[in-house]
Amino acid sequence: MDGHRIRHTVAFTLAHPPGSEAERDFLAAAEELAAIPGVELFELLAEVSPKNDYRFGISMEFADRAAYEGYNEHPAHVQFVQERWLAEVEDFLELDYTAR
């Protein structure tokens, strides 16, 4: 990863019961974020460590700040946050990285 790339990550826990249809539906909707222009190396992850209470993670990379900002402002991302994320995510931690 060079100094221009940005790795956007978020660890989160849903308000839905584990294994529920609502949980599966949310995760399927989250995977659609990979189709937004500029998103690279998208991964939807399941937490395996007992060291925290987060159950899932999303990781993706962007070529540069412009691609990252384009993602944040994209209508599909804004809609997902407003309609799904705010209503269904119980807790989260967002981290954005660039190489030193």
C-alpha cells in the first residue's frame, strides 16, 4: 500500500439476532457497497476473536483521497447509511489508514 491509498475499515455489531434473516439481509445489502466506483479490495468479514464485542468487519481500499471522498458522497453509500446503517448497527468502530 503506497502513501496515497486509503484503507477504510469498520468493525460493527448489528442489533439483529445472530444468524437471523434480518442479519443476513443487512450483510447482503452491505456487500452491494463493493459496486460503488472507486471501491477496491472489498471484504465483508466475521470476527473470530473474543477480545471485543464486534461481530463483523468491512474493509476496502481506495486509490486516493478523491476516490475515498467519492465513495462517501456516492448516493448508494449515503442511502445505505441513512436507511440501514443508522437503524440497524448497534455499535461500530471506524478506522481509515494510509501507509506511513
